[in-house]
Amino acid sequence: MFHYGHISGFSLQQEEEKKMRDLAVFPPMLLDERQKKLRFVSRNGLLDDPKAINEETLSKSHYWTEMEQEIFREKYLQRPKNFGYISSALHNKVSCCRVCY
């Protein structure tokens, strides 16, 4: 290791880093104190009572009429396991019930 007087190469590097930190210019904060306290609250997609909505949806789609069963079989035979295609013909059923059937 090179020695320059009483300062080693490692110490020179530390001194250079300290000088650079001292010379660095820090930009002002983008938000003032009032703006920092503001928060964005999204109510997008908020459901008032998701449990009731889920129960209502499942109760409507739990029972299958003969016609719905026939439509499901017909669409399934046309495009097996393409549940997006099958769903397009069954408007009163939720996806999980279509898949479970």
C-alpha cells in the first residue's frame, strides 16, 4: 500500500469521499409539511357489504335450470374448458359456479 506522509491510500479515498459529500448540493424537498400530511384515499371498487353481495350472487347462480344445463353442455362440447366462451352464454351464473358445474 502506498503511503503519502502519514495518510494511507485508503484514508485518501475517505478524504475524497468526505469532500464530495461536503460539496454535494441537496435539492429542496418536493413537498412542504402541509403536503406531506395529505393522503390519497381511493374508494374505487369499494363494496358496502361484500358478504351480502356474494351471498346474493351465489344464491342466484347456485341452482341450474334444465335449459342452463343444456346450454352449458352444448357450449362445453363446442369448446371444452373455454369457460370465457361458455360464460358468454350463461349470463345469470358467476364464474366459480360455471367452473364447478
